Amino acid sequence: MRTPFLVIIFTYTLSIIGLLLIDGVDNEGNVYHLTIFDAFYFISYTATTIGFGETPFVFTYPQRIWVSMSIFFTVTGWFYSVGTLIALLQNKLFLEEFEKAKFTRKVAYLKEKYIIILGYNSITSEIIKKANEYGLRSVVIEKEEQKRDHLLLENFTPPVFCLNADAYNPEALERAGIKSPYCRAIVSLFENDALNLRIALTSKVLNPTIFMAIKSTTKNQTENLMDVGVQIIENPFEIIAEHINMAINTPHRLRLVRWIYGLGTLFDPLLSLPHGKYIVCGYGRMGKSIYEVLKQNNFEIAFAEIDPQKMSYPNAAIHDHPKILIGDGDDKEILKQLGIDSCVAIIAGTDDDTNNLSILATAKKLNPHIITIARENELEDFSIFESSNIDTIFIPAKVLINKTVNAILNPTLDLFIKHVHRLAEDEVMSLTKKLLEINLHPLLFTLKIDEAQAPMLVQNIQTVPFKLSLLKRSLKDRNFNNNLIPLMRVRHKEIEILPDWESSLERNDLFLFAGDANAQDHLEYIANNFYEFHYAYYGEEKSFLNKLWRKKPISAKNLSNG
């Protein structure tokens, strides 16, 4: 806009100087000269073609001649400048830079904890919704205009800030606030492993302490991300393969894990897979992960793969290759050659939902008793799969969503899932029974023994011996216990699953509990409120005057909790 502004300044200045120098005549015939304000005022409405008339007196012929000349170059200069401005406001590059500056200001003024999400799709949309439930804001970097428009139409509350840029661009990551103390984590769930690795490296350089959740679909990629220092490495195919392994060996544990992931309930029927011959359609990333699990369990496996190039897919854990027929899995002849008649189960694990549905429909016709297992790629297809009488549906997208949410927003749950294998199957069965005795949908919540979450325990922990059982006391009658189950304790990085009620409490202990809303409320009251703590421990009510006599004063913050 430099040239247009210079044109306006030059034409205005020239016209105004001319009017100032030329003699005029007032109503009494006396000579006068326009003031600078009068000249500027007249040229302003003349150049913009408004035209209020001659002011302050009727012009002389020399003045009118000069005005006539001024009209041509001031109006021309004005239209040129306005046209340039309009063209600039329609310029895509200018608008993008303007939006970037606006985005940067919004993020800079954001004084709430938030996560940076790279790329917008149905998976990250669900992550944003769940983050909002935890009071965590989201900032998105998305290059495609159509996806940005879709995000805008979602109308998230609170609003989600979106930047038009490449996710791996260091400048974009800095604009998104990767160095901000309010940035909780960065999430990259692209299908391209190389892109995810590049983002991880860039993020680590910009902020060495940033918490990262990065998707990986191969073991080699997982190792690379571990070398970079990524805290959360999410391989949905490995998780699904592990779920299949649990369905074969520990179905009760699988039901518990799926409940924690939010993929099912505690009263769902057990997913138990029989031993025998399996057909797997699709020898891609998911197929190879499943092959490792089935091979470890000494199953007979046969594959159908339409893409010959996938047969040479590198995987260091696979030392030999299974029987693979090149062809479409929904081809009857291919399935017959693979021995569909003698198979106990078939897994449709391709990256095409239509193809997976067709494969299982064909398999059911050839073997009505076969167990059908499907991979669902798109969340929008859930109703179709649910109506197709498929025995088991694995959804990598849901696995990613729940894994990310647990790891970032509630890492204690993610830690429990990693160590739940310590429980034997009979212990899991007993735990599930206890959970169902609480109610059909027990709550999961955490408590850390520190000043923020348990000030009453911290203040008295050195002088009064506490046991974990204190936290399950009912505040209505301390002789009764609430519906509360300790699932895990973390002490000095040591993990204990199902800690004993008689175990002692220590400062900075982190507990994961399952219980009902009443148990959660009472636990928090005991940990935070002086009166409730005193009743739970001593079994007597404490008056306000008694409180003033105690040795250690309680802070005003804790008093307000009462």
C-alpha cells in the first residue's frame, strides 16, 4: 500500500497548495485566501466525488480552472488507491498473513492450559471434545482449507484456534505456542510415519521438555520415536494385536482394559477367541502385527493380500512369512484355496471398510459357523458395521482417541493399563466382580497425597500414622465403608496394583481409585476438610473452637473447603 498512499498524498498536496495560492473573492468583493483546513476539506469531498459545493465562498474563475484540473488527478488517484486496497483485501496471501497474525495474538493471550493438535479429522475432533470435558483448550494446525472449514462449523465451546500452515513448519509450531508454559502437549497422529518423526524432531528442538503423543505404525518407527524422547508412542495396530492376544489367553483382562479405554463395559460378554486356523485378509501393518500374535500362540494362519508389494514389507520381528495368496479377500475361490471350510475365524483387516464388509459377508456364506472379526477404518461407518452381525469389531481410530486422551489428560489410567498384566486372570475376575458390585458404571478417579489434593493428610502425615483404609470411611457413619476400590499406587516410580487397605500412606503417593460418586466425594472431603478428616480418623465431631486449639493451623484455603 506504499505507492497508493504516496499517490493520494501527492495529489492532495498539489491540489491543496494550488487552492492556497490562488486568490479568491468573498461576498463583499474583498480578496481572500483559503485556509489549509478549507482547502483540505474541499479537496476531500471533491476527490471522493461527493461534491458539497464551493466553500466558504463562490470560487473565482482561476479557482474553478484549478479545481477542474485537480478533479482529474485526485479522483483518479483516489480510485487507484481504493482499487489497490480492495485487490489487497482479496489477495489470498495477504488474508493468510492477516489470519496468522490474528492467530498468534489469540494464542499469546491464551492463559489456560492447552494442547497443540496437528491436523484436523474425525479422530482429532473427538480428542478436542474430550479435552474440553477436562477443561483443556485446543490449538490446531491444519493446511487443508476444507478441513479448516469443517472445524469452524463444529462450533466448539470454548473456541478452537486454527492456523493455516504445514504441521512440520517450525514457525507454525512457534506461532501455536509450543514454547508457552501453558502448552500441555503436542499431538501428531498422521498416517505418514516419516512426517510424524519429522514433527517429533522439530518439536524437541523447539521445546526439549514438551510432552508429545505421536502415532507410530511400525516397530522401526517406534524405536526411532523412543530415541527422540517421545513420551507417548501410539501404535493402534500393536494395541489391537495385543487385544487379540488377550482375547485368546486372558479374555477377562481384555474386558477390563476395554472398559478403561472406553471401548466397552464391564458387563459386556467376554471376547474369547478359540484356537484353530485363522484367515487374515490384509498383510499390511495391522496384518503383520496380528501375525506375530497368532504365531506366538501357535495358530495356523493364512493371508489374502491384493497388493504384492506388501509381501516384502519389512518387519524385524517376523523371521519367516506365512502362507499368502495374492488376490482379493472377498473372492470365493481365494477363500476356498486358503481353507475357509476348516477355519475357526477370519479377520478382515484391510484399510477399506467396504472391502472388509464384503470379505466377511462372503466368508459367512462359505462357512456359516466361522467367527468374524473386522477392522473399521472410518468412525462414520460404525452403524453399518454394527448392523452387519460381525462378532468383533476393532476400530483403530477409537483406540487412538482413547489412548491419547488417557495418556495426556489422565496418565494414571494409561499407566494402569500398562501394568494390568501383573494380575492373574482369576484376580481380574475377582476385581471385575467387585467393580460391578459398586454399580454398572463405576467412576475412575485419582488422588495424590500433596498440598494441592490432600492438604489434611500432608499436614498430619508426620505425626499421625495413616492407613489407606482411612480414605474409604463413610462420613455418615465411620463404622461403615464406602464403595471404593484402590486399583493402583505409584510411590517413587514403583507401581503397585491393587494395594492393600492396611498399607501406610506417604507424601506424594499417587492412587487410582474406582468407586461411586458418594465414595469420591467422601474421599475428597477427608483429604481436604479439617472437620471431616477429624471425624474419619478419631470418630468424633470437631467444633470450630476445638479447631482453634490444635497445634497446626489450617490454611484459609483449606478452611473454605468446609
